[in-house]
Amino acid sequence: MDQTEQFLKALTEAHGVPGYETEVRAVLRDYMAPLGELSRDKLGSLICRRAGDGPRVMLAGHMDEIGLIVTHIDDNGFLKFLQLGGWWDQTILSQRVIVKTHRGDVVGVVGAKPPHLISAEERSKMVEKKDMYIDIGSTSKEETEAAGVRVGDPVVPDSRFAVMANGKTYLSKAFDNRVGCAVVIDVLRHFAAAGGNPNDLYGVQTVMEEVGLRGATTSGRAVDPDVAIIIESDIAGDVPGIRKEQSSTRLGGGPALSVFDARMIPNTKLRDLVIDTAAALDIPLQLSNMPGGATDGGAIHMNKIGVPTVVVGVPSRHIHSHGSIIHRDDYDNTVKLVAALVAKLDAVTVAGLTE
């Protein structure tokens, strides 16, 4: 594996569901510490400032991943759970998980009643989360509790990073949104190597995005940006069952610029600056929309009297599951595009975004 692959592996394999981001935050802190002045808000979002003259530019990726939380231990030691983030029923069943206990990690699998014991009518229906359980191999409640499991323990997907057959696509959990976290860090590295930036640059890794953009709200107040770029994983629609009018974004087609989501319409001048910058650098750019979801931009663009904001994403297949897929060319081009965009955000340009 090269340096970027090792970097993505470290970030995606770290654990950190909403509200329980301690492990991944420690990994991110180690990468960010050499790049600027580190601080955090009181929810746990990390803020790395590269001081400079000019407007406050905020780059935001969210560190949390989808997961589960233990809500009940039954008499036979099985765990009932609720989701943290949008995890569809059909992608949970039969998957391996890790329960994060005060005594260490405990492996389990999500189970349900076997098909041999259900009616023909039941077989034709999707199993719902309420009918599932996590099995850690116990035979009693006491055995499960002796393993350290308690109500309130977070549960994460058990999944590893892998380089796929063509050498340019990567499979892992948590690309939503560790890929955004990685882009933020690589852009900070770019300006550290360049020796400066034409603005006051803040690289932020937010918490609890998947449960309501909570870290974006608090870190946005802490930074009080003049302009913001949200780095996300975008939905790649190049899979069976998705029509092009639903999503034309494809793996390997370049970074994706969101033109609309359920909670934010981008600043039009900043949107056009992204398009023009990509064209000038001959970077392929895809335009996407997400009427059924939102990003940290939904909170940050509403900070105080408003913040010009755009969302740039790395296309990802199968997000919100145990394994999503990204393309290396898309990642590299996103870093290149965002760094070039930040370099243009001086005082005159930023002032012009809201004139």
C-alpha cells in the first residue's frame, strides 16, 4: 500500500459512531497536530487552525460513522439495539459487528429468526430491525454482562479496508465520511508544504453529523467562518437499480459538486467558482443532488447571519453499509480541487460572494 492507502486504511478502520468518537478523534488528532493549532469544541469536534491574514475559511468533514447502540439485554444474553444514523434494515442482518464495552471490544453478529421457522408469508417480507438481535455467543444475561456489555454501549461495523481488483478502487466501512476527513487533512498538508495560505484556514472534523449535524452547529459557532467548504462522500449512482435521472454520479468520474440537498442550496457564486476552478485545472467535475439527505453544510451555512457554503464530495458506492467503495482518482482530484479553491479565497473574492 502507498501512503494514501495507508492513510485511508487508518481512518476508515478506526471506530467512532455518533457520540462515541473518542477512538477516531485520537487518530485524527495525531495526523492534524503537526499541521496547525489544535482545539476542540465541547461536543468533541476537532479544529485545526492554520493562521493567516484574510477571511476565515472553514473546511469540514465529519468523523462519525453509522452504527448501533445497545438498548436491552434479554435473559438469554442477546442484545436489542437502535440505530445511530441511517442504517437500512436489509444491510444490517447477518453482518458482523463489534460491541465497544468498558472492558474492551466484543465481537457479535446480527441475527433474526431463521427461514426454516417462519411462514411463507413472513419469508416474502423484509426483516425489520425490531425483530433482529445481536448475538455475542452468550447463553445467559449474566454471561453477556460478565463480558462487559452494558445498555448504552455503541456498536460498530466489523469491516476492513481493502484495495480492490483494479488497484484504484478501495473497499471499507466509514468512507462516509472518513474520506472527507482525509481530504481536509491533505489540503492542510498542501498549505503546510506551500508555507502559507491567503486566508485564515480552519480544518474541522465534526462529530455527530449522522444524528443531526450537531458537531457542525457547535464547531461552526467556534470558528465563525466567512466561507465554508464541506467535504463529503457523495452517492455514486452507477449501480443497478438507479436511473440516471436519480443520480448520474459515477465512480471515477471526478469530484461531485452538490447543487441541492434537503437542508442547503449552495451559494451560487461559490458554486460557480468551484465549476470554473475545476475547468481551469482540467479536473472532471460531476453535479449531484440529494433531496433525501443533508450534510454539515445544513448547519454551517446558517451560522449567525449566514455563511457562503458549498459541498464537494468523493463519489462512493454503497454508503451507510458495512462496505462502501471509492476511486483513487476521485480522491486525488478532490484534494487538488479543494486546495485550488482555498487558494482563491482571499478577502476580495470572499467579499464578492455575498455582494
